[in-house]
Amino acid sequence: MSSFALAGARIFDGQTWLDDHVLTVENGKIFGLEVRGKMARDLPVREAGGAMIVPGFIDLQVNGGGGVMFDGDCGVEGLEKICRAHAMFGTTGLLPTLITDTRESTETSVAAGHEAARAGMPGFLGLHLEGPHLSIERKGAHDPALIRPMEDADLAALIEARDGLPALMVTLAPENVTVDQVRALVDGGVKVSLGHTNTTCRTALAYAQAGASLVTHLFNAMSPLGHREPGAVGAALDSGQLWVGIIADGVHVDPVAIGVALRAKNGPARIFAVTDAMSTIGTDIKSFELNGRTIRRENGRLTLEDGTLAGADIDMISTVAYLYRTVGLSLDEAFRMVSLYPAQAIGLDHAKGRLEARMDADFVVLDDDLGVVSTWIGGEAVYSSV
């Protein structure tokens, strides 16, 4: 790996904007942020070719990309295509997400994840298993025939799967998983996210007390915030220990609701953005198959034949633009929602989500219009638009 300094753009380190600075990189890590012309070492200087350098985007819910869905047929080659497709849009780390599937498909998918981890695949941060232990009432696009309670064998398989992955996140519903099972998962290093559930606020908070630390795609496929029963949405906003994913695409959640949620969220845990992207990202395909059902792509929406939303048709840089231009967040906060906060949510903020000395050299160069100029993982350019 080479050592160099990247110059010629404003740098956002995750908290502060720096002018007239260079980002110095050594062996895949950030060496420092230094004033241009006053570098501690004599390094070759590369021009960024953009307006700003920001921390790489981290997406904790990615069902597919580049024409590939993450499923039992995906394999390690498919995972590489998914990571490469999302790198075009500034994503430097992601959790390929398996939508509720059979035991056999889940086992095969986990094996592909283990292989990707062993190979050190650029952009691969682990896996997110969304189901099959969900609520039938709040199934969304998940196949109800495959939804089921968690059994002892499932619990053991998840804990075993975690050992070979940088991170493992599991979305589950209290309706089909016990508090004791959640405790065991958390003790085994699994990140537990509550989602696709019709649970009460009190029950959701009890599961958070047991160790659940995330909530999957706020507002969607969960019991809503009511004035007498606050539901899963109320628990997500009230609990300071629940990190909360949200899809900011103008389809899944109204921008007013996003703003209200951001103002209402108790910390220190925060709301972070996910794409919930499907295989359409980086392609012009108009339809694809999910568990034998056709998903249609039209006007920024992905739906089953009955109109049920089935994932999202958005990438991370488009998410940043939406949060900034439509929701009205500062650009700083929009960047934190796609970098720092998701890194914190899965415990990778010691290495990712900020541009600081000794952190991984994962960053994105953007132009003035928030177009991706280049994407870098471990100090290597994995995508360039020029």
C-alpha cells in the first residue's frame, strides 16, 4: 500500500470542516490531517479533483446492487458486485442484507459472508439477516410462508455465524423471539435490531433492556406512535440506547416525519440513514424476482404486484442529497447520518465513520453538486468518475 497526501478540497473530518489541509494516508490508514505546505513528512501529493473530502458512507441495510440480490444464489462473486455497485455512490462499507429466506439459503448466504470476510473484500463489513423471526402482521414484502419463531438451533447458528464475521446484525420481532434469546444473541456478539413488529412500546423497551440496540427502518413495518400506545416507533424515539435506521428516499417516510423523528430522538444513540437498496442500484433493470415474486421498479418505487413496498431504489449519495435539500438538515449532519452514526451503531467507530489519525482511510471525494468524484477504501481508489 502506498503513502500519499490528498489535497485540493475542503475536508470534513466528521465534526469540522478544514480548509487548506491535506489528508495524509499510510498503509491503508489515515496518518493525519495537516496544513498544506507544513506536512511532517515529504509525501507525494495527489490532487483530489473535487470540492470536498468526507468520511466514507456506511450502509447497514443493503439487499442488493449491480443487478444482484443477496440470497442463497449470490455467492462471494455476487457480494463483490454488490459492494462495487454501491461504491459508485460513495459507500465504503456495507452489510449485505438477507431478506427472510429458507434455512438452506440462509446457511449458504452466511457461508458466502464468511468467505468474503476471509478474503478481506473491500466494502464488506459483515451481514444483516432481516428475518425470518418477524411478525406476520408487519411482514411487509417478506414471504409469510417463511416467517417462523426462533428455535434453539437458529440461536446456535446465529452465534456460530458471528464468529466468522466483522459484524452480524439480526432484525427480529418480539412476537417470534424471547427476551432470553435476545440476551443470548447479544452475549454472543450479535447486534439485535427490532423490526417488522407489531409490539407495544413497553415490550420493545423490555427487549432493549435485554440488549437489543437497533431498530430497523423506522416507521415502516412496525406499530406506529399513538397517543395511548406509543408502539415500536415510540420506543425507538424514547430509548437512548436504540440506534435507529431510516430510509430517506421520499417514498418510505415523509420528510416532515423524518424531521419530527430527528428532533424527538433521545440520545446518546442517534438516527442513521440506510438505503434498503435492492439489485436495481447501478443498473437500468425494471423488474426482478424476490422469493419467486416479481418486484417492479417505477418512479423511484419498488413494489410487489399488490403495491406493497419491497425495499428501496436509492443510493447513499442520493440519500445525503435528500436529507440536505428536502429534509433541511445541515450538510454536516447529513454526512454524519451516513457515516459516523451507523459506524457507532455497530461498534465500528474505532476504525470508521471519521477522518482521524489511525482510522481506516475510507473516504469519498465529492463535487459542489454532491456528485461522487471518487471513492476510496483502505487508501485505494475503488471508483472514479473521471
